[in-house]
Amino acid sequence: SEGGQHQHDFSSLFDVDAIDASQRQSYVTMLGEAYERANSATENWGEIPRAQKIGRMINQLDNVLQESGITDTDIFWDVERVGAFLEIREKSDLVDHGPRIGQSAAASAFGLGYTGHADDSAFLNHLEQQREIYLERKKRGTESCAGGNAPFFAVIQSSGYGKSRLISQISACRDQQYDVIYWTFASKQAYPPKNVEISELQFNSLRREALEKALHREISVAVGNAQSGRQADSETIFIQLGTNTKPPPMQQRTDQKRIIFVVDEASELLGKFTSDGVSFYRALRTAFTKFETEASWLFFVVMSTFSSITYLSPELAMDPSFKPYSGYDDVNQNPLNPFILGSSFRVNNDRHAILTKTVEECHDPQCLYSMGRPLWKALLTGTTPMLPHKLLSYGRKKLRNSTDNDPKLTKKEEILAVLSVRLCLSISPTSWYVPSLVACHMGTALSISEDRMSMVVTYPSEPVLAVGAKMFMKNQENIGRMISALQDFLTHGAVDRGYKGELIVRLLMTLAMDKAMGSEEVKEVQLKDYLVQFDRDGADLGELINGLNNNGYKQFDVEEELKKLKRLNLDWPDSRAMLEEKLEEKKRNRASPPLMYADGRVCFTHFVYLSKSTQGELITHDLLRYAYRRSAAIVVEEGPRGIDKVIPLRVEEDKFVGLVVQDKNRVSDTLQSLTRADNPATHHKVNVEYFLTEGEKKTFRDADVDLKKHWPAMLFAIGVDEIGADVATQLEQKRSRHNSVGGTDRFDFPCIVLTGLDYFNLMSDEAADRLKKLRNFEFVPSLQKREDIPITYGS
């Protein structure tokens, strides 16, 4: 395989005792032919689930065998064997490890002082809960016939959250009521390094039963050593195959200590198979079942960075070792619940600690890139520290699960990861992309269903990943691919279709910020310098902004105002004098209007989601201070607020307001209608008196922020083809959301209205055309399909 990293003998998928070498190679060739046919016959092969690929390969394999004149096809009808071939052929996450750091850097980071977090105790509580569930199942007499009945559970989370470090800490606490046996099948270059070796001399003739016996024997030896105190942390375990030595008898514990047997990087065993087609990992799980009677004091934990929960702890339907029997209980047969590590994220993301630092201190790469999972700060501050620009490159490679620096994105999974990091996508828990995002693309797992069919995945605020992803969005080809991929994600439900318009605006705002910043470095940008990035032919935003006076309103243009006020013949001197007098009166009435925060600085590299909360205030002054320090913009949850986004705006040293944004994707909008005085979207809804609660407003007043000044606002009307830009500044009487019913206030404030798309300043013509197609896209079954599958009746 590429780079010689992952070498696999396809012929080992077949029983060497029954088939000679030439036949094995012939059968491998047939499997390859079936794969190629299934691939070419399937549109979007790379996007369909693994189970569908296996089914289509088997269908094609039937044709291949018939063409070859083979009648004895029993050897091929093994879903696990075909699945193994597929995984090896496509170098799936079972074998593709992506980027690695040097062992010295990893050891340096691993050796830092440990900072405790809630999951230290939560993990042990989960362990004991699963033990109780398991023992209760055994007490009820459930037969031992499924992987779900092995005394083990999986620890799930993406790279960098400290799974191995957590186990190391538990092991180091000698006053705990636990002994820890730690096996890792990682590579020699990883840290902790590999400490278990399985003899490969007999792989070609290795049968499942022999491997299970060998694993059973060595686990028994390791447990016996731990009980007698002979366990050595640096000892390498050699699992000898082919020996008839029986496992030593298990000794019941006389003390109160319990044993946690941890198998790390278990995915290494998923890509290796016995001669009768059973994965080494499946054999390991079977070996676990041999210790059912010891479960009261011995329990197993499996972990892996580069594999998903579907492989480590599969649901019943995907577990080849599960054989239903009469009267079996689905609940009792389900695998034990995994533990999802998450609270370690808080270690380097304490809001109070971050707010004690200045903006300049937080935007220094050494500090900014530390915000996120523990991995980043550990690499930056270890005894062999990694330089910030090196960490940025490493994070970029981790995000796309690649070892090269090619800026082009080609795989759907890496595009989805990049967009999620920057635009805060709402990813469907049931999408087939989800396991891969956690296993290979730095997605963070939040929860998983008991049947393993859905997993809630998110991308929290991690500036190092967001800044690293900027490079991909500088490539115009990538932008086009991202827009096309986004349409595909919406079509097939990978991303919530209801957010299409909002995602388009987030993309535009992110590209504008990247262009205003210029370099990869995170730096502040003047508000006006940011806004002019939205200039278009026929909609010169620069002139519009320059026309704003110190109060943030358009300068009075006498002729324009006269046109608006014309009711009499302007050729009559008296009429013109009358109109000029009316204009002067209007100007006098506006002599002291509420001011707008027209100046200030913005700085964001990604969006984060502001979820709904039943308690406490959300859009507070401290929230804007915190988000700005993380270089984050805020997506406001749908609801009564009337705004979709808040971009923190720094108006003084540590005083903040927001650039508030609304998105509209209606074809009926016009520039004239949106800037009219009676349009609530561009008037009272983007006023702080409407979208802030009284408690939220108090946080700004306490910070000495003048709320009589209006926050700048933007409205993107992307659903229309009209290209235009204007500012709505009319006086209008509107009801405030927080006033009593029927109460009114007079508001006078500006809102920049942008209609249409065609942002050629931000992307190529081709990408802009794709963006229009995405805007106009609606998922409608083809006419043929609607005729074939009627969904309505009648004429």
C-alpha cells in the first residue's frame, strides 16, 4: 500500500488448508473484480454505508463466479470475509492512522502534570454501573452467546481528549481500589508504545480457535501477575501461537482491590484475520467471555483512536459472533454502554481564567491554540514543546486525516469536517459520516444510542483547527467543492436541510473575514474594512459606508431628500422653499439621534452555536468578551430574538457590543421593501431593546456599555436575484418585545441590507454559480420516480 505503511495479505482471508496458493490468488482477484464492478455501477460509491457496499459486492460476486464457471461458492458467502476485503481494499479507518507526531513529542506531552476533571470519577462510576448490569444479566441466567455478554465496554472519543492519560492516572493512584493492566497494540512509534506482540510466523495457518486460546492464556497470566504483584509497567507481552499450554487457574481475590484490564488501540486487531476469516479483535472479545465468573473483580475496557464504536462494540445486527437462540432477550444481549470521555475539554477552557487575560494575550498563538482538547496545550508546553506553526500544520493534518500538505480537499468526510469546524454545521446523528468524523476527523462525540445506530457529534470551539482550516478555504477549487458537497449533505440528510440559507451566509461571512485578515495569522480588523469585503458590481458597499456620518447614519443628500418629500412642483420657488424648510425641520428633529457603534474591530475564525437555555442569560457582555478572545462568532438559536448571528465587536479596550445579522432566503424580498420604515426585519428586530432580555441588557450596563447607541446590523436577503445594498434609517414606531402588550417606543437605527448573491469578490465565478444552485436547490424526487412510486392519489 501507499508508503508501505499498511501491508495486508488478501490471501489470508481464505483457509489455506482447503485451498492452494494459486486458487487463493484467483479468488482474491474475483473479489477485486466484484469490488470494481460494484464501485463503477454505484453512483456516489464513497458515500453509501459499508453494509450496502458489502451487499452490492456480493451481488456482483455472484455474476463473477458464474462467468468463471465456479459452482462451489460456499467459500464466498461470508459477509465478514467480504467486509474484511472491503476494509483492506479501501484502507478504511481500521488501518488508516492518519498523521502521527514523533514519539518524543508525544512522550513529552504525556509526561506533563495531570490536571484532574470530572471524568476521573465518572469513568470509575461508569465501570461499576456496567459491572452491576453485567452481573445482573448473569444472575438472570442469560446464555453466553453474544459479544454483548463479554465483561467489557468501550471508551469512545476522538484523538486528543486523554483516553490513555486517564487510564495512566488511575494506574498511578496506588491508593485507589483498582489495579490496572494496560495492553496497547499501538505502533512502536506511538506513545504509549506497543507492549503486546502477537507472533506473525503462523498467520497463514492460524485458526480462530488457536488465537482465542492464546489470548485467553496470556490474559490469565497477566491477571495472575497483577494479583501477585509481579506486573511490570515496561514489560512487553509476547503472545505465542500454537502452544498447547493451558491458561493458569484464576485465583479469587482475597483483598478489596479490583482489576481493570485495558486494551488500547484495539483497532490494530480489526485489520488482521485468521485463516478462517475471523478478525483478531473478534477473537479478543471471545477471549473476554472466558472470564465471566471473575467479572465481580475483573473487567475489561477497550479503547481506540482510529476506530468507531460500530467496530469496537457493535450492535447485535452487525455482530458476526451473535447467534440468536430461542427465548433470547434483546436487552440482555446488547453490548454494555460505552463511556464517552468529554469533561477533559474543560481543563484548558475555563472561561474565568481566559477572561482574566487581555485580548492580545489570548490572540497570541501560544495561548489561542491551547484552547480546546488537552492535546494542543500538552504539545505546546511539554518538555519538548512544539512550535505554534508546527502545531497548526499538525492540527490541519489531523482534521483531514492525512499525512501530506496538499491543500486540495477531495473526500466528502474531510470537507464535512472542515465546514463543521468553521461554520458550525448541525450534523445528523444518523448520518453514516458520523463514526468516521469521530474516529478520523477530530469530531467530538456527545452521546450514542444503545443500538449504536446514531451518535450526536459536534465540533466545539477549537481555534487551532479553525485557523488551520483557513488554508483549505483559500483554494478556490476547494470552495467550489465545499459548496457542491454541502448541497449533497443537505440532499441526503447529513446536515439539517432547514439551515440552508443560514449556512450560505455563514460561508460568505467567513470568507469575507479571511480576506480581511489576509494572512494565516489571527488579527483584528476594523469593522468598515470587514464590511467592504461585501462590495459587488451595482452594490458598492464602500461608498455606502463612507456615506455614514459620525453617528452612523447616511449624510443628508438634499436632492434625494427633496425627491422623497416631493408633493408640489419643485419648479415653483415657494414650493421648493417649503420643501427645504421641511427638510431642515427633519434635520433639526434628528439633531441628537441615538448614536451607532460605527467604529470598532472584529476578529473571528469560526462560528459557535449558542444553544437555548432555560436558566440564566445568554447574550451577555462576558459572552462577547469570551467569544472574541477565542476568535469565535455566535450563531443564535432560532426563536423569538429576531437575529441569527452576533459577531463580537470590540469598541474599547475591553468593551464589546455585537454586529447583529439576519438571514432571509425569500424570493419575494426587494431592496426597497426591506429598507422601508414599516419593515420589522430591518428595524425593531435588530434593536437591542428587542433581542436582549432585561437581564442581558443589565450585563452591558454593568460594564459601562452605552445601550442608547445602536449596534450595527446586517440583513442578507439571498433569496432574490436583485443585487443591491442600502441602509435603512427611517424613523418608525414599533412595539418592543419586552414592553407590555400594545406599548410602543420610537426607534431610529440603521441596518445594512444586502440583496442577492454574486459575491465574486469572495469566490470564483464558478463557485458563485454553484452557490446560486445551492440557494435554489430543493430536494424533489425525479419525475420518473414520482410516477413509479405514487405518493398522492386522485387526478
